[in-house]
Amino acid sequence: MDRRTVVLKGAAVAAGALCGASALGLAGCSTPMADTGEQTSMDELMKKMQELEDRLWVAEAKEEIRYKLCMYARGDDRQDAAIGKPVYAEDSYVDFGTSPEFGEVFKGSGQEWAEYCANTIDKGITANGGYYAHQMYNIAITVNGTKAGSETYANAPVMSPNEDGTWHVLQTVARYCDKWEYRDGEWVIVERIVTNDFGWHLTSEKLQIPYGCAFDETDPSYGALAYGA
């Protein structure tokens, strides 16, 4: 018996109990038509429960998609491909476009991108003494049954040391245009198209020294999230 059947049957039983109690003078029947002396039909009750179930489905879908987008950024920033890969379907397609400065960024599967980003690009930045981070915000999500779409604005600053002791700062403002599907009990990206809306290069004389963070499982975020798992 699936959850929807349980919810609908439970509501029907509860409504019947309330109206039965009303007939005994113990409680007022809470159905909208009680004032007219008519009993809400089972079809109307089922329709209302279906509407509530549909709204709950959309709300849960949006919450999971937001969480998955956070896990995408977390997988990159912690250089942990095992966190980022579950965001994508195995047959997903990702296109980060072609930069006028750097050429084609990446085209391939989401699983490949998670591995490449965490283990090659990101590790290369920190190995050279640099730092980076991803921020996801302004998330718009639409849900239609087992399909969903999202647009996510993102910042991705990268700080790299120069030979003269200064820092090069590359700031990118991008948008992730994602198509999602509900497969095997979870939402996954099946297609991601990334825009690069604008960005800039800066030179900084000094960089605030990071502290309290790590690019492995010693980072405090692992313990914090495990505590609520």
C-alpha cells in the first residue's frame, strides 16, 4: 500500500468518525457542507485530499532540489566527488559552454563533471596555493509530476597567488539551468546548461587567511551534517 492510499484512507476514516460523533451530539462535523445539513461526499473528500497530496508533492520536490543544489556546491568545495555525483542521473548531460578567454569549459555527463571538478580543477587550485568557493542563491523551481526545472544563480570566486605576492581574483556570476526527473525515489539532474552572465578579474594586495576549514572529512561540516542524519 503506497503513502497516498494510506493518507486518503486515513482522512476518510477520520472524516467519518467526526461526522459520526456529530450525529451523537458529541462534536460538530467539520466538513464544509455541515451547516446545510448535507454530508460531504466521499468523492469530494477524495478530491480535496488529492489536492493536498499534490501540493505536498510539489513542496517536497522543491525542498529536495534545493538540497541537491547545495550538495553540488558542497561536493565541489570539499573536493568530494561522492557528494556531488548523486545530484546527477547516470545518463545526464552537462554543458558549461565555451569561454572567449579559455575555450570550451566542459561538455559531458554530470557524473564525469563531478569527478573532474572535485579531483582535477579544484584540487589544482588549492595545490597551487589558491582558494575558491561556490554560492548558490535565487533558486526558481517548477514541478510537473515527475519532472521539474530550475534556474539557480551562482557566484564562484577563485583566488590565486601571483609571483609578486599579490593575489589574482577571478569572480564569475553564472546561472545553472537544470532539468530534473524523479527516478528511483529521488530527484536527479538529467540536463544542465550553464550560462556565464558576467565576471571580472581583480588584483588584491592581501588575502584574508582562511581558518577552521578543510578540503577533506576533517572539515567541521561533515560532523554537523552527520549529527542530523
